[in-house]
Amino acid sequence: MKKIPVRTYARHHKLSLFQVIKKINTGELRGEVTEENGRKVQYVLVEEELPPRSEEKPREETPAPRPAEAGEEALLLELKQLRIEVARLRQLVEKCCGKS
């Protein structure tokens, strides 16, 4: 049985750290907590070894950006309006109080 740090296991299996810890707590994975240099370190206990990074399949082409949805367009418009308002307020403060 091999001890692998939780972060390394998550990275190799493309999972979030939270998902790996949740699997340990529910019993899907075997885990162990040890104290090293005054810090608690959590490990995943696995029977097989992880493949080296070079043997992994190359990542497929990233998908093309999708068109903005209606909700995203509204958020972008609101963001633009907020930036304009912040710039206007910044000018007002500079007029009133001078540059700080």
C-alpha cells in the first residue's frame, strides 16, 4: 500500500481537493492523517501506483469559446456601467480632495 498526499492524488485524477477529502470521509477511498513538522498532512492509501505524467494521454483540443448567454450579457453590461461610475466617482474625489 502506498501513501500519496491528497493534493497529488487529486491532481493525477483530475479531482478537486474537496472531492478527494469527501471520498475519504465517506469511505470510498482509504486515507490517513499524520503529523509532520507540527502540521497535519492527509494521505490517500492506494494499492496501485500512479502513472508518470509523461504517460498520460495528451489533452484534447480546448473547445471553442461559446457565445455569451443572455445572463452573461447582462452581467457584462452591468460591469461596464459600474466601471464608468467608478471612474466618475474617482474624478469627483480627485476634484474635491486632490490626488492622494
